Amino acid sequence: MKKILFFCSMLLGLNLLLTSCGNETNETTDNTENGDTTETALREVDENQETMEADKADVPIVAEFVDVDEGVKTHVEEVLEDYIKLKENLVEGNTMDAKGNAADLQAKLEGLRLMTLPPKQKQAFVNYDNMITEHTAQIAALDDIEEQRVQFSKISEGIYSLAQNFGADSRTLYYQYCPMAFNNKGAYWVSETKEIRNPFFGEKMMTCGSTHHQIN
């Protein structure tokens, strides 16, 4: 009798053990499936975001002012040329050349200040000029490439607005963004090529970034 009871207890214990293992297997399977579902959803979000960014990059930005004087356009082109040279020297880490580019950019802005502009264009230019001038002066005075890059990030919005609203008829420009610049705060710059050449990291992370807008 004792043997029969012992044998029944063994069977009952084995049954409970198998049931428990089965539940753990199901839970593991459910967790794995939930994890796979979450990863798939996150991957789809990333892919959709990349698609949206690509679509946005293909949308040209139209100039606000369509009646800009040709002489003003020429001066804007000269400002952009000095800005591009400055950007390239920051990409290459050339501190002294960047100082010279910043000084040249300031001189070109001075030429624009002396030109006669319609009231709306004048007010717009003053706003952009204020955004640019203080920081180009800082770049011209600094001897540290990283500090120059910080100041460069602050003039880029003004340069972008100047190019966008006064037109850049002789070239296509690209407004580009690096999400990792300055401890992941992110920063923009204007480029003459769609190829990413990052002025905030230089050769450390040359291709980090993406194109947000195209300016025709």
C-alpha cells in the first residue's frame, strides 16, 4: 500500500513539474514574441522617419523675395562663398584659415549694409546680419578650433535665412544637420554639396549628418 501511495506521489510531482515547465516555456515564447514585435515596430518607425527626412530633403526652399536687386544678389553670393570657405576650413581643422575666412565674411556683410534695400528686405537683412556678425567676430578672434566650431553653429541659421530669402541663383545649397554635435544637442550648417562633410567633427566623424532642405 505504501509503495502504491509513494508511486502516486511521484506521478503527481512529475505532472506538476511538467506543467510548470510548460508554463515557463509559454511565458518565454510570449516574451520573445513581444520583444520581436517591439523591435519590429521600432524598426518601422525608424524607416518611416528616414523616408520622411529623404522626402523633405528633396523639397526646394523658395526665396521669400522675388525682386532682389542683382547687385544685392552678387553680394549675397560673395557672403555665401566666404561662409563655404569657412565651413571647409573647419572641416579640415584649419584654425588660422578659418580666422581669415570669418574676417572676409564680415567685410562682405559690411558691403551689404551699405546697399539700399526696400524696407522689408532691409529689415530681414538686419535680422540675419545680427545673427551672423557677433559670431564671425568671435571666430576671427579665437585660436581654438572647437571654440570656432561652436561659434560657426550660431551663424549658420543666419546664413541659411540669407540664402533662402534673398536667393542663391547661381548654385544649389543644402541645409544639413548633425544630431551628435555638441554632446548630442545637434547643429545645422549650409553646404554647397549634398555630400556630408561635417564641420563640427571634421575627420573624426566626417559623414555624420543628413540633408534637411535643398535651397535653389
